[in-house]
Amino acid sequence: MERIKKTFGQLGALSLRTQLVLLTGLLLALAISVTSLVAISALRGQMTNQIDDEMRSNTPALVSYMITNRELPSDGPLIRFQAYLLDDNGAILNSITSIRSDDSTPTITDWNAETVSKYSGSGITVDSQSGATQWRVMPMRVKAGGTEYSVLVATPLTQMNASATLVALLTLTFGLATLFASIALSWVMVTRTFEPLAQVERTAARIAAGDLTQRMNNYNPYTEIGHLSVSLNKMLSQIEKAFDAQKRSEVKMRRFVGDASHELRTPLVSIRGYSELYRQGALPNEEAVASAMSRIEAESKRMGQLVEDLLTLARIDERRETENRQVSLLSIATDASNDAFATAPDREVEVVGLQDGAEPTEALVYGDEMRLRQVVANLMTNALRYTPEGSPLEIAVGTSVQDDGTRLAEVQVRDHGPGIHGEERQRVFERFYRADTSRTRETGGTGLGLSIVAGIVEQHDGSVEILETPGGGATFALRFPLCEKA
């Protein structure tokens, strides 16, 4: 058993192609061997039955010849036969033969009337007395002239064995030729069939070397290997996308960390500078101290706001689960309008419809109300911060229909300031991007507000777009999947 396990273990170390060819060869050899054995056995059985039939049909004539003590003529009906006439005790009374110049005789001892009667009509194969060949013996009980005789008819199986040996030799020769031809053909066919697998192996090796652009080509999609190739191509596409996304994420993270470090360094430097001035007594009077403390407080608030914005972006990037429910954009817009009026009483803030002169309509969306409020609040803060004092603002709310018939809930924040043009429209949603750095410093912006807006909108399967306000200014249009009223 251990030897068999060891043998199969050694076979398992061979290539799959070699294993298949060997297995095919073994099965074919087994099939040829079984077929040859069955064919030779059937041939021997048929020839033996023919000999038995011939001996049965000629037994009466042999008895007649032996009783009259005559010999068979040379052109008689029996060829290469020996016949023996026995008494009841098995003694040979007479014999007759058609075999010429043959010194081999069958072994016919232990035959008497009882054994002849027992095996009468059944052919039996026995050895010759010299052991050189085999004989077929047919015992018979035959009546002649009112007397019953025991007769043994025997014929040598030399020709039959020679014929069977010749058939076996031919079968073996042609079987071996067929086996070797089949193994060669199997090797060629398996090699051609496994060529796509070899391509898969080469492709996998190049992928392992770092080339993720490799793909399987020239395959039959209806075969198992074709299915494997299709699956492999899909997997490679997913892996390549994942690696590209990872690279972009790493680049974005490095830029984000660098920008965050830079942004936090600025207020820290100011706080540290004013603190050292105060510690060294370099502030000449109470007014200078109060100014320094005011600047420290302002920079601390700005740094705190920056940290809060960074945490918000981190939560958005983590894709944390939100408490979603049905939310009215009209309600959010109304509250944002009231908050803006409280913050800037000199501004005219109005909630209007999407079309000129239209009334605002309720637009329901499914999402996190707190984050949606943050989106509108950030846009309003941005509009108040970067537009001239006293310029009006509008918040338009309603539903819109896409070209494909899809209905969307839409809210627009419109200002009448200098607007956003050119490259800035594509970059304002980038983190820490500022069109005017000095102005942003003065207004206390962190450069993250619009990044937060874009992240929250994306979380809600929405879109944000910057349009031109009629008459000048910027319009931030937010669109979300419309939620039917429950």
C-alpha cells in the first residue's frame, strides 16, 4: 500500500499534460488487453466447439470402422483424429487413427464405462503423454449391432493453439502500434488543448511581475478554458481598478496630509508668536495684549474649525452608515434662509422656485437630514463669505426632469457675486483648493467646505454642478433621486 501511495505521489509531481497522456495510455492499454483477451477466448471457444461438433458427428463411423477392424482410408472424412474402442473396464479393444507420423498420443487412462457415461458428449482437454501438446477428447457411449460401446475420440489442438497464438501475436502487434499512435496523438491534442492554459500561465507570470495590463486573448468563450479566460480577464480588470484606486487614494492621502499639516501650521505659528510676545513682555499696553489675545482666539477657532472639517471628511471617506429617512429640501432651504438672515441681516435671502416667477415646491429625498442641512449651510456660508455685502441670495427648490424622463429633487443656491469661471469650476471641490488664498485667510475659510459638500452629495447618490447665475454670479445646483411622498 505504501508503495502504491508513493507511486501515485510521484505521478502527481508530473505536469498535468503528462498525467493526462499517461492516464489515456493506461486506459487504452487496458482496453486493448481486455479486448484481445476476450477476442482470443471467443476464438478458442468457437474453434473448440467446432472440433467437438465434428467429433460428435463422426463418432458412429469410427465405431463401425473399429468393430470391423478396418483402417480409415486416406481420403476418409476424419482428418487428424484418433479413436479408441474400450471395454467396460477401460481396456482398449481397438483403435484407429487418421494421423500420420505423429509420435504424440493423448493421455486416456482412468476411463471406463462409468466415466464415459458421465462425460458422454462433452469435450475435455487433456495433455499428451509427452506433454508437448494438448488434445481434445470426446467420450461417447454408442450402440452398434445391439451392443453399447465406450468410445474415446481425440484430436490434437496443435493447429488451434497455433491459430490462437497467431491471433494473439497479431492483436498484440496491432494493439501496441495503436497504443503508441494514440499516445502520440493524445500528446499533440492535449498540448494544443492546453495551449490556452499555457497562455494563462504566461499571463499570470507577467502579472506577478507587476504588469496588470495583461489580458487573455484568442480563446473560445464556449469552452471551459474560455470561461476561465473570461473570469481571469474580469478579475484582472477588477484588480487593476483596485490598484489604480489605491494609488489615487495614496496620492490623495499624501496631498491631504501635506495640506492639512500646512493649514494647521499657520494658526499654530500665529498662536505661538503671540504667546511668546506676551511671555516676553513685548506687548507695551493693555490694548496690545487684548489684540494679541483676540488674534490667538481667532486662530484657535479657525484651527478648531479646520479640525472639525477634517473629521467630517474622514467620516465621509469611511462611508459610515447614516440615519436615512424622508427629508424635505424645501424645509431645509427655508431654515437655511432664516439662518442666513440672522447671520447677515443686511442680505436679502429668498426661497424661490426653480423657474423664474415660480413658487418653490416640496422636494423629498431619502437621506441623512443633518448632513443635507450641512450641505446647504456650507453653500450659504460660502455665498455669504465670498460675495459683496448687501448682494441678494436665492435658494431655489423644486423638481426637475432629466432627458431620459427621470425626476429629480433639486435645490439651487444662487449668488450675485463675481462668479466662478474656467478651471476653478472643476477644482473648487478639491480639498484645500482656494482661488484666492489671501482672501480666504481674511474670511477664515479652511478650503474644505465645498469638498464636504461634494462628499455628502455623492453619499446620497446625487450630483453637484456650478452654473452661471443670470446677471452674474455662481449657482450651485444639487440634484438627488426624488423620493415619493409616503
